[in-house]
Amino acid sequence: MKTTLILEDALVERVRVRARERGVSMSSIVEEAIVRLLAEAPAAREPIDLPSYPMGPYRVDIADRDALYDAMDDPEVFARYRGER
């Protein structure tokens, strides 16, 4: 595929010199560089510390489906959640 790249003049000159030294086209030098870049493993990211807030004890055991549904149906639970009580 033919494409147009906008590169700094100094970089183009370095590519031109390298291509001449190796006896290949500038396109093959650029293609090789892109292939190498894309083959690299992405850099590991530092873990992000997420904030946590003390919310008090759990009000329901979520493993107890009936208790969970009862709590979800309780209007007082939602009133507390919305800050109404």
C-alpha cells in the first residue's frame, strides 16, 4: 500500500543513509522499523490506586439470594442509599 508520511528532515536523512548502507529502499527500512515496533510487548503500566471508603458492615449477604432480593425490595434501603434517611 502506498502512503504518505510526514517526517522530520533529519530523520528522513538518517533513513536514507541507512537504506544506502544496506542497499535497500527507504520504504523497507521504515517497514522494518514499524514491524519491530509493533512486535514489542506493550510497556507494563503502573497499577492505579483506587480510593476506598469505609461503608460500614455489609447489610446483606449477597450469597443469600432471598435476603438480597428482600433488601432490594425494601424502600428504606433505597431511601438510605439516596441519603433520604
